[in-house]
Amino acid sequence: MLRIPVVLDGQAVDVAASVGAAALDVIGTRDLSVAQRAADAALYDGKHSGRAVLATKEHATVPSVNARRAGRPGTAIGGRAA
């Protein structure tokens, strides 16, 4: 279905999807919040590189604020982005 453009206001728009994935044995933890953060970090690495990226131990150590990667929406501390 993602290969079929969606028509919006008479104009064809290509559709794409990104998925973050983390294997607990690869990142070395069973903590699901750490796994989710690692998957999120890998997802954005993949978006920026244009290829699939499976989370690594390094992705599991990405700094976070309020369980989100630092600098992302929802990470404000005292009204400023962290």
C-alpha cells in the first residue's frame, strides 16, 4: 500500500513510513523504556541516512529528557528545550 501515491486535493503525494526496532539482546537490556529510546534513536539515524538501522548499544545510551531524545518536542525543562 505504501507504493501507491495518495491523492490529496487532486495532487498525488508519495507515502513513506519509518519504523524503529531494537532487539533486547543486541542493546543489552530488558528495560522497555531504554529499548523504546534506542529504537527511536535508530529510527532517526535511518531517516537521516536513508537506510534501515537496527538499534545498537550506542543507541540505548542516547541522552533523554522525559523519556524522549533531548531536543525533541516534549523535552522542555523550565520552558526551554533541553
